[in-house]
Amino acid sequence: MKNEVEVKAQKIYKRELTKKSARILFLLLLIFVSIIYLVLYVVYQGGKFTVSLDKNLSNRKNVFLSETGKFSGKTRELSAETIHYMDNISINWLPEDIDQEKTGSHNGDNYIAYTFYVVNAGKEEVHYWYEIGIDDSILSVDEAIRIMVIRNGERTVYAKKSAVNGEAEVGTKKFASETFAVLEQRKNFKPKSKDRYTVVIWIEGDDPECKNDLLGGEIKMHMDFTEEHIDKK
């Protein structure tokens, strides 16, 4: 009888220990998942596509950003609205006058479009760099991404180099590097003048790298205007 009681007690103890261990394991797993979710939220949902101007241009040169192009309401940072889902489209589906539609965010079906101004309110001619950096790319979605930059009506489309021959995709200019999609210098920006920019981002369905493997991919980018370019690699 005594042995039977001891066996039952051991079984109950082991059962309770197993339950307790399972609860602790579940709690640790929940904490781990929560941390991962928080990091992903901050990286991908918490941050919009931003356009920033460095302090040298704004403080010393009196150059600033504006959604309206007016010389009032100076700012050093703008935020474009993003879209949570983007299917592949063709460049031919974009509106022909996309850079003249409106200022600010004017996204369409499966593309991001943002129009703004760089304004020289100073008294001297300025040279500046503009760059679009790739912060992160999940599932190599950058392989089929297209970025169109329209400056004062002049259009340039940027894409990652072809995975087949390493050359530029048809009708595009190659990404500047693995970290910079766009890297250009604007020279002779005269006083009291404005540069109008429209940035359009989409997934090009005609790109050979636009495959099912990209489903669920994400990309995070930002745009900077600087007096000097510093290679951050």
C-alpha cells in the first residue's frame, strides 16, 4: 500500500513538473515572438518612406524641403504614405503625367508616388547630392523593384543590375551599389530656385527576376539630400 502511494505521488509530481515546465517554455516562446514582432513592426510598419535634408544645407546654405514649393514652412524631413501590399505592374501602367498630378503622396494601385520640392532660399549657388538608400530587403524583392526619379520633368528609372549578365535592365540605370539605389549630384542649384521631385516605386512585372519567390517580400528605403556624399559601406 505504501509503495503504491509513493508511486502515485511520484506520478503526480512529474505531471505537475511537466505542466510547470510547459508553462515556462510557452511564456519564454511568447516573449521571444513578441520581441521579434516588435522589431519587425518598428522596422517595417513604424517607419514610412522618409525624405531628409542634412543640417549643412539647411543651416549654412538655407536650403530646405517643402511639399508645396513655397518659401514658407521650412522643414528638413518629409514622410510619404506607404502601401501595405504591392503587386507587380508594368511601367506602362503608370500615369503619363504622374509628376504633375499633385504634391505630397499620390499613390496608386500597386505603386508609391510622392512629389515634393527642394528650395534654395539662400543667396549662393549650391551643389548637392541626392541618394535613395536601401535599408533592408526581404526575399530579395529589390531584384524586381523599380525606382523612378523625376526631377523638373526629367525622368530616370533605376533598377538592380541584371542577374543574367550584370548589365542594366532595359530602359534603366543600374543601382549605384548594394546599399544605394540612387546616387546623383545636382550642380549649380541657383538662389531663389526650386527643384521639383517625384519619386515612384513599384515592382516591375516584366523584370526577369519578378518570380513567385518574391511573394511576401518587403523592402525599406529612405531618401537623403546632402551637401557631400559619404560612402557608408
